[in-house]
Amino acid sequence: MTARIIDGKSFAEGLRGRIAGHVERMKTEHGITPGLAVVIVGHDPGSQVYVAQKARQTVEVGMHSEKYELPETASEAEVLALVEKLNADPAIHGILVQLPVPPQIDAKKIIETISPDKDVDCFTPASVGKLVIGLPGPVSCTPLGCLMLLRDTLGDLAGLHAVVVGRSNLVGKPIAQLLLRENCTVTMAHSRTKDLPDIVRQADIVIAAVGRPEMIRGDWIKPGATVIDVGINRIDAPERGEGKTRLLGDVAYAEAAEVAGAITPVPGGVGPMTIACLLANTITTASLINGLVPPSDLTA
Ligand code: NDP
């Protein structure tokens, strides 16, 4: 068997197109321009690239974009004051503080200060609570992207056995919650799980969110299963030239693609969905803040 490749790059492109349509309708029908503020503290090069991409895509879909760059030496009080100001700003519907932040700043305190109404990363305890009990609100971006790709690939997910490898607050736990909401039977695995290959072999859906290059092998995959590889692992690639690197997922792609029914590549699978889902969440929060029903095609 050779798996169908789940093309997250082109799905994300289509999603951004739909988001642009929703933005246009919110402007013309309700006089609302969804606004996203991104805050970055310090000069981490990876974060700089990521924040620039977010700001560019926000503008491309027609949203209002604000970017705040604070110096590496910024105090916690300064960041908290900026978040409070954005909480109160009616032009802003989503606030994202790029992590990690420098050590003098308590990331937990910053996150807890973001208004849950504007928490487009779905990091605050209130947003996580809504996700768990199924109330409307933003949904963690990467998990929402995985869910959209799964629905597009499989349609109805009810009754399927999903094995989620990894239990982080960022990826594993929210994905498991979303799959439960879809009526999957969900097994969560982690570093203390025994007989992991045998558990993965039972899965109709495998979600790999571990952070270990190619840990999940082809012979762990049930024939025909759908494999969503969230892992992004940068490894040295001297064959490409001195100092060059390449990205690998958590799944041994070439092996797994021989057995799976469908699989996301790395790069080009889940990765491109994350920013698109951040924009989707900004439409959701802008809708809810204004008493509108969020578009059903943008949320869980
Ligand atoms: P974390 O390090 O926070 O969590 C990793 C999880 O994997 C933990 O629950 C850990 O278990 C589990 N784990 C570690 N080793 C093993 C093992 N040998 N067997 C089984 N489980 C194991 O990572 P994240 O969830 O933040 O990220 C996971 C991956 O996804 C990373 O590669 C990251 O770069 C990528 N990522 C990609 C995104 C995207 O946009 N595509 C977005 C976010 C992350 P335990 O809890 O027991 O320690």
C-alpha cells in the first residue's frame, strides 16, 4: 500500500481563502474588522521568523494586525501592562504572546492575564475548560489543524480508535479532547506507556506529538490507518552541505507511507495549519465578542 499524502500546505491555503471571505463578510455585514495583536519579547531568531509570518498572513486575509516588539530586557510588569492594554482595546480580538519569553518574565502569569475572550492560542485555564466541556471558543491551533485535516481525509470520525502519542498541554491533551468530541475512542500514550508499538498498532488514527525524530516506525502502523505527524525535529544534514539541517517528523515517513492509508508529510503537513488556525480563532473570538455565531467551518 502507498498512503495518500495529506497536503497540509494546500489545505491551509484554501482555509486562508475561506478566512479572507469571512473577514470580508464581517466587515461589510457587521462593520467589524477582526484584529490580532502579536507580542514578542527579545530577539530569538526562530520566534522572529514565526511572528513575521503570523503578521504577514494576518494582513493577507484582510485583518487588522498589530505587532509589539519588546526588548530582551523588558520587565514582567511592562509585558503585563501591554497585555492589559490590549485586553481593553476594542480593535483587538486576539492576543498572542510569542513563547518562550526571557527568564525574568513568568510566562504563566502573562498567559493568565490574557483575557479568555481574546485567547486565540487557547492557553488560559478558562479557554482550556471551555474546550473540555465543549463550549464555543478558540481551540488550540495545532490540534484544530489536525482535526480539520482528519475530517477532510476521513469525514465522520465516530467510533474510530485514535492513539495520541504525547500528552503536552500544547498538543497531545487538546487533540485527545477534540477527538473525544468527535466520538473517537481515544488512547493517550506518553513516555511511561508500556508496549507502545502494540498500542499504536491498534489505531485507526495515529497522532504523533512526541518530539523524537522517526520514533514511530512503519511496522507500528495498522494497514490503512491515518497518520498525523505533528513532530518537527531539526537534524543535521551534512549531505546537504556544511552546517545544513533538515526537518524530520516523529514518524518514520518512508516506512509508514508503505502501510498507512493516509499520512501527513513533514514539512508540509500539520505545520502550515497552525498559523491558519490562529487566524481562524481570531474570527471565532471576534464573532463571540460581538455576539455573533462563529463560522462553523473554522472551529471544532
Ligand atoms: P512536549 O515535549 O511538550 O511533549 C512531548 C510528549 O511526548 C510528552 O507527553 C512525553 O511524555 C511524550 N514522549 C516523550 N518521549 C516519549 C517516548 N519515548 N514514548 C512516548 N511518548 C514520549 O512536546 P510538544 O507536545 O510541545 O511537541 C511535540 C512535537 O510537536 C515536537 O516535535 C514539536 O516541535 C512539534 N510541534 C509542532 C507544531 C506544529 O505546528 N506542527 C506545534 C507544536 C509542536 P511525558 O509526558 O511522559 O514526558
